[in-house]
Amino acid sequence: MSGQKPDAGSGSGPGPDHPGADLPPPDPSKPGEPKPDQPKPDQPKPDQPQQPDPAKPDPDPTTPTDPDPKPPAPVPAAPLLSLAVDTGSSDHDRITSSGSVNVSGLEAGATLAFSLDGGKTWTAHGGDALLPDSLFGTDGEKHLTVRQIDASGNEGVAAELSFVLDRTAPDALHWTMPADRPALGAADRIVPLGAEAGALVEYRLATTAAWQTAVDGQIPMSMFHQDGIAHLAVRQTDLAGNVGPVTTLTVNLDATVPHAPTLALQNDTGVSSTDGITSSGNVVVGGLEPGARLLVSTNGGDWDEWAAGTGVVNVDAQFPYGGQPTVQVKQVDAAGNASVAAALTFTLDQEALIPNWTSSSRHQQTGGAAPDQVSLNAQDDFTISLHSLGARHQDSLAYRVDGGAWRDAPADGHLPLSTFGADGKHLLELRETDLAGNEGLRKVEVTLDATPPVAPTLALFHDDGPSATDHVTTDGRVVISGPDLLGLDFQSRLNGGGWVDERLGDNSPRNYPSVGETDLEVRFIDAAGNVGPSSHLHYTVGDPDTTPSPSPGSAKIQIPNDPAISSLWNTAYTQSGTILVFNASNGEYRWDDGAWNALGDGTIRKEQLPGEGLHTLSIRTQDAAGHPALTQRQFTIDDTKPEAPHLALIHDTGASDTDLLTSDPSLRVTGLEPGATWVFSGGFDHIFHYGSGDTISKADLHLPSEDYAGLVRVTVQQIDQAGNLSDYGRIDLQLRPDGAVI
């Protein structure tokens, strides 16, 4: 029987129903009345000596007294009660499996009366000194009251005894191996189930061995002698001393500590595969038993359980900024036995440093998510370098161009322009690799234009010396010509002096003030900054009053850019649309078969020109001897501005063939006059380019990058054979290089 036993009370002594030992039993029918021979409250008890009351006068000595008073009845003493056998874990805890009660201290000839309900009912029991177990009925808490009655019938003081009677043996203990544990380890404990509160749990291996106490109900693994299957007997004894049945438990024991695991870097990513410097925090754990768990500690910290059975420990999260972690690992086998710790210290470096580059180019852009950009000309230099030359000086630096093979950077980092190959756009990739194998990548879009422009053509605007080719003139103006002149930068210098920056906005003659022999040197500079070869013009600028005139009969007809005979001529293309006639003093001119007109100062002005069409200009002069000379030249005058050309996508790859959404920006130019050329701009390099034919390719547009996406605005003007420039034609398209909707 289980349960906490109540306080059993005192063993024996006067009860509440027996205040005196010499009084007869009280009359239960008259509660509250004094019992027979019981002194009144104001009378002294018969067994106590009377004391004089100072408040009362002494009795009259002459008053008669009873010569033979009756002595008080003796009260038997309370019996002594005790359990015959206190069978519990303590011999005085009054928890027992036997209800027999010893009664002592009885007078000779006395009998007993006992009560089990607190004195409500009494049962006579003769004079036996032992109350048998059978008197107490079923198990439970018992409250026994006993008094003795002497031979004269005087009832004694009641004695009480409380105890717990438990005759029921406890249930058998039970226990089974845990379902998730194939064996128990050395640190485990067996805790049998079903033990009553306060019960004594015992165990033994052999049937002949002594029972051993399970402290706190736990059985240690040290009592087993070897690994393997063992059979263990267990039982419990309750607080009353009742012994439960024996249960045999089957135990599988594995108390052997596993070996320490082996540790190695999964990827020693550095320049050496054995230097312990890596960018990966993965540690491979070997030598594990099947089903073993891992306990991991880093840098002496707490032990944490790792995912079972993975065999790989990662410490990236614990060292987000790298460092030198020391990883300790234990394996815990299926039985729970933990090995000694294995340790591995290594250097973790996961920071990839981005290499640097520098260039003398005036056109470069860095930063942002897009690749860096730089435009290089033949005079520019380009150098690559490590992120820093401090602690990371052992890093290696490599590069590649347009997805080719990686090459080690030269010692000085200088990349010659030949590295990039032909002119155009190239993708340069830089890679810095540190000792841990981290790779810092950087991309640079290089636009290479290392081809210098051609040398300019130089000519005197007015070679008015004795010969039209003697480079002797009184007019120091020079005509500079060459391809793609519009917007072209150039430099000039006179007589070996310093270079002067200029810009060729048109082909108008340029004045270089000088007198005497002059050496003019001019060189073009293209949009990329390439400096072309220079051209020299040697001429002599004389005083108009002293410079000899050309001989008669050799009049010279000239217009700017001096088109060939029968060429088209746009009068608006020149200054004031004039024609200059030299070596024709006092000469005359006429158009076609018209009247002769005085040539005057040798200038035929625009208002003196005929209308559009093919015309013949005749110049008539006479020498001093009166010999006539006639010079003629044909012109086709065309002052009509052509129509603006039209632009259209060759491949409009969008959802509609008219939505101007495309992945291919190639354009078709239409509406051109026969023999016309055109000038266009894509708006990105701010330069107008000359073209012919009817196609503008993607490369012609000079986009900011190969994968540029967004608005592309192209303007174009046509130039007819006479040089008349049309209005602008324009197209705005949306470029999606990753593929427009088809």
C-alpha cells in the first residue's frame, strides 16, 4: 500500500474520557452532571490535601464531622501500546504489514476494552496482552484507543495508537530498452518504472547475489561487467515492508568509449593544399561509428550537437569575418558514449578583394553595379594592380580579354594597348586571388581606338604669286581638308613653335598671320584623342605692293574646295557663295552666252550668279601687247536643300513590327538622292559621323556598352552632290539586348 503515513500519536496515556482513575464510569444519560463521587467545582478533589481559604472563616470546631469518610476509587493507569512488528523501512514509522498490537502495563486481573472509531464504540477484549491483526480489518490508517478495567470495574485512562496498516505487496517493476537506443552507454542509468512513493528499489545480476539498493531508484551501468546482453533482476519493497514480485529486465550494454574522430579541411582552397589557409569553413569529420552524433565546440565555447551523420562541420556562421578558428569535435556513439575531443586549427579567410586599375585616359567611369568603362587611344596607358600592397602582397593578379585565357599580370602591371587587339569594344576581366583562394573579380569595358587620323591636306586659299603653284601669296589664309572634318579637333603651329589647339567646325579658310617664309604644321586629333601625323605647308607671304603679279592670259577661277570642272556646286556652302578670279586684272566675265561684264576686283558675288543648272563661266583678259586670253569653267549650281532622309529598324523584334522595341538597333536609311552621303549621330559620343550606302549598324551607333538597354535616339541628314544639307530625320527606339518579345 502506498501513501504518506499520518502521525500515529502518543503510545499510551489518559484519554479525554477518563480524567480520573478513582471515579466510576460516567452516566451517559446525564451529560453535564457531575459524576458520582466527583467533587463539585468548589470542592477539592478527594485525592488532594485541602488548603484553607483565606476568604472564608474557619469552620466552627463544634460542628459535628463524619467519623468514617469513604476513600476515593483508584483509577487504573493507561496501558502502553506498541506495534508487535513495525515492518516498514523504519522500525518506528508506524507503517506496517502486521496489525498486531502489544498491550502492556495491565494490572492483575484487569480486562481490556478497545475502540477503532475514536471512542464512539468500545469492544471488550478480555485480558490478552496482544491485539491480533485480524481485529483491524482492511488496510488503511488505523486509530486504536485502549483502556483497562481493573478487577473492581474501575475504568482506566485511555491510551491511543495510530498506524498505517498495509498488507498488500507492491506491483512488479517494469522497464524496457528505449526504442531509439540500440544499447545503453556508460553514462546511462536504468530507472525501473512502477515504484511506489518511498519504496526501496533493489537489483541483482545473479540469482544468488545479494540484493543491492538502487540509490534514488537508479541503477548505474557500472554494475555490469561487460558489454552485451545482460539480465537484471529488480524488485521493490514498499514503506510497509511488503516485497513485490521480482522482474527480470533485459539490457543491452555498450560502455566502450569510441575513438576520437579525425578532422581535415574539406577544401584547403589556398595556393597550397596543405597550408591550412582556406575560404571554406567546412571541416570533414572521419572515423565515425554508424549512427554517431557529433558534439562541436569552437574556440573553447559550449558544446553543441551537430546534425547527425553529416560528417561535415561548417563554421562559416561563427566566423563571418574570418579568423583562426579552433574546432573541437567529439563523437557520441549510439549508446551515448562520448569520445575524447579531436581538434583542428586553421585560417579562415572569405574576403575577396577587388583589384584596381588606372589609366591616363580622360574618358573613364568607375563604380556602380555596371562594369567600369574606359576609352583608350594610342597615347593612353593602362595599369592594373592589387587591391593593396600591404598585408595582402602575396595575392596573385591575373587578367583576360574578351573571355580568353587567364594570364598573369606583368610585374609592373602595365598592359600595352596591343593586349586588347583591334580597335573597338573589349571586355577586360581582372582577378585577384589571395592565399585562401578567394577571387575578387572586376570587369572593365574598354573602348579602344588606337588608330590615328590621317594627315590633313593643306593648301593656300589664294596662291596669287607669279605662279599658281609657287606658294607665294599675299593672302595668308590656308584651307585645311581631310575626311570627317566636322567637329574634328586639330593642332597647329607656325615655324616650329608651340602647338595650338583648334577645332575644325567647317572647311572655311583659316588665317595664320605671318610675313615671309612660313612653315605651317597641322595634325588631326580624333574623338578618342589619337594624334595623327602632321602635314607641313611651306609658303611665303609677301607684301601686296611688292609681290609681282602673274602674267596676263592665265586667269585662275577658284571657289572654296575648288570642285572639278562640271562638278556640282552649292553656293551656300561657301562664304557668301562667291567665285574668286585671280590674275585677271581689267578682265571681263560672262555666263554662258550672255553679255560681258567688268570683273572689277576679281570677285563674282552670289547675286551675280545665274540660276540653278549647268552654266559656263568665261573670263576674258588682254596682256600689255593687246593679246586676248580666254579662260572657261563649267559649274552646275544646285542650291536646293534635299528632303530629310527616313530611318527605320531593319529588324523590329518587338511584339509589333511598328512598336520600335527591338534587340537589334541596325537601321535602314531611305529617301536619299542619287550620289548623296549622310551624316548621323547616335547621341552617345556627341560626334557626327559621315556615312554612305543605306545601313547604320549597331557598331556605328557607338552605344555605351555591349549590353546597353534603353532609349536610342538617332538623327541623320543627307548631303547631296552639291553639298546641300537636309533637315534632320530622327528615330527613337527602345533597345532590349536580352531579347524583345517576339
